[in-house]
Amino acid sequence: MSLTPRLDLRIGQSLVMTPQMQQAVKLLALSNLEVEAFIAEAVDRNPLLEIASEDEGDTPDNAAPDLDNRTMDAPIVDTTASDVELDVDLTAETFHHDSEADGGPDVHDHIFDTTQMKGREGESFDYERVVDSGLSLHDHLLAQATAAFHEPELRLAQTLIDHIDETGYLTTSLSDIAAELGIARAVLEQILGVIQTFDPIGIGARDLAECLALQARDADRYDPAMARLIDNLDVLAAGRLAQLKRICGVDDEDMADMIAELRGYDPKPGIRFGGEAAQAITPDLFVTQTAKGLSVEINAASLPRVLIDRRYYSLVTSNGADKKAKSWIAEALSNANWLIRALDQRQRTIIRVATEIIRHQEAFFTHGVSALRPLTLKQIADAVEMHESTVSRVTTAKYLSCTRGTYELKFFFSNAVGNADEGESASATAIRSALKALIASEGDEIFSDDQLVDKLRAQGLDVARRTIAKYREAMGLGSSVQRRRARAIGR
């Protein structure tokens, strides 16, 4: 064999991803709020782009057209209306990527009464204001420590607070912290004792028993019987009430009161401090019932209308601009036109996919979760003649609002579980809903998994026992033995 260099000519086809095509594909995977941020950035970069004001009149020819409400019986989209290609399989072998950066997106209550602490100047410490401001648990504790300690104790308190996790527990032993700081453990014990009086009550505990004990002391319920109950939480979890009554020396009525008191405490007092205010979900689509059927509409309130400033373009090109300026403004006009076409095609594609999903799951909007049918990305992709990866992008981070609530588009996709009686298949989501309803309806009789299988079969849902156990555990529902114990102790 001769090992010499040579030149070969090979003929092949490849699709090169241009930067604009990459942006168009990424736009499809963004939610309306993310698209709004993308548009704002584009307007800042391109002097020809502007956002239409709310009181502006008719939509100009150069604006992204508003899509009318489209019923399931109406034509959805003219696929020749735009030359922006969004139905692209980024994982296909025919793709040529110039660099690694060319790769596209992946296809595949407890309420506590707040207390007050006097600061150094005697002013009251307003905890409600601190919590409402969206501070994290760490910042909330530091604010209280600043009011309660002076140096050098404040520095030690800050160190202890750094070792408190988001649930409110001290995750490192005091011995280890004392060894690291080179001080006596007793000093840290004293400082931790003050921290454990901070809001929320139960903060800084080293285990669940200490957390509950702190809350019992604050409620003035930490008597010897309650102390013994908290020291024997494992016996309580096992449901051995007779043994607990002997340990605590109480009768049935007192035991029931103590357990009810314990249930009112928060096992994770720090979890309600997230550091950020909760954000409400803004739906991308609205589904309403009309005389012609279900209607799908894009949430235009979260999508600003983009216009092209033709007057500025004419001003630049008609005032004797040099070749460089004309080239620059021509490129800006091309980018602006592309963005408007891409936004229009994005809306049309989302409407097209969402309409097909709603057509397939129409019974859900009338009868609820129990009427959900099995659905896969491939079924929708075949129906709308797109690639599965395109459907995946459309249904990513998109929310649909209807009379039954707000749901992510991914919610309507579910695996199929065989149905022997009708020769069809049922949605796994519908089966989980039926299973949860059955367990919630349990009275004095607790259903075993075998009984749950029989009851679901009576509803036309043929499910194996191991499937019942898997779904039950995934939803955090205990076995019949665990549920019976929980019922016995009043939980």
C-alpha cells in the first residue's frame, strides 16, 4: 500500500446554518417574554427598528401582522407566506456547522406572627417589611444579627449564619466551626442560642427534633410530655400510638392534641425565603370557546409590534450619503425586514402546532385531566408536516391559558398505557389523576395496590400493579400501610 498524499473530489449535500437561520430557530424556543427582551435588544442595535405605541392606528405594511383568532376549522397558515425557515432538524447529519458555536438549542404555609427586636437606637425591627422585600434567608438573618450583636460576636454570628442552609438548618457541627475559628465551642453555643430566637422560629436547628422543640418553646407548649414526644419522632412516624402514650404518660385526648400541635409547626422554617419574588406565569396562548369551536390566540399583550422607520432610511439614503453609509443602512434594513418576517413566521408556527394539539386533546377542555389522550411529538409533527425537533421547540417554555387554568404545552404530551377493554390506550397523566382521586376519596377503608388496580379497571383503565406503585410513589403517596399509619395519628 502506498502512503502518499493525494487529492479527492467528493460530491455531497449539506445545509449551512447562517447566523440569521440560527436566530430564527432559537426564537421559536423562546417564550413571549423572552422574545420581548430579544426585540428590545434588536431595537437598541438597529436604528431602523421601532416599537409601535399602543395608540397607533392601522398596522403599516412593514409591521409584523397581528394574527386573528383562528378556530380549529379554519385554515391555519399559508406555508408560502414567509421565507424564514424554522422547521429545521439541528441534529441531522446533513448539517454543516462552521464552528461549535453554530450548534442550536437542545432538542432533546405556614404563616408566623412576626416579633419585634429593639435595635441599638431603640427602633423596632420590622420583619414583615424585610420578608416582603424579597430578601434571601441569609440576608434576613444578617439583618437581625446586626441588630442583636456587637463586634466581635457579630462576626461569629455571621459565620454561623453562613452555615445555615436554605431550609433553615445549621449544616455544620459547632465543634468543627469552633476548631476552624480557634475558639471555645461554648462561645458558639451562646451565639447560636440567640440566633435561634430570630424569625422565623425554628431557625438554626441542628435536626428536626430541635427545630420542633424551638417552635414548641415559642408557643409555650414545651412541657415534659411534649418534650418526650419530640424525642421519639421515630415512634410517632411508625404509628405506634400506644407506645407513645406510655412514654409521654398521657391519654388519647392529650395525645391527639399534642400531635395536632406538632402538625402546626414548620419542619423547614427557612424554605419560604427564596431570595426572589415569585413571578406569575404569563401565558403565550389563549384558548376560548366560540360558536365555531375552540379558538387559539397569541397573547399579543406580551408581544410588541415592530415597525421599520422608512423615513429615517430615506433621510440617510437621499442626503448624499457615501458608499459606506449606504451599505450600512441597507444592511440594517435587511436585518429589520428579516426580524419582522421571523417574528411573523414564529407566531404562525406556534398557532399551527398549538391548534393541532388542541384538536387532539379537545376532550380535555370539556371533561378535564381524565379525558387526556396519549400524545407524542411525532404525532403532532406528522400532522403539521414538521420535524419533531421543531415541535419540541414550539412547546418549550410556552404556556396556554384556558378556562381550566394555565398549562405548559408539554403538559398535553403523555405516554400511552394499554387498555385491554376497549383495545385503546389511556394517557399516563389521566391514570395518575384517577389514581390520586381514588386515594383522596379513601374513608375508613385504605385501598391496597391490588384494590386500586381493580377500581381503575372498573373505570376502563387497565393498569398493572407495578405501574400503580410507580405512579403512587412518584406523586409522593405512601403505601396502604403508610397511609393507614398516617390516618391513625390524624395526618
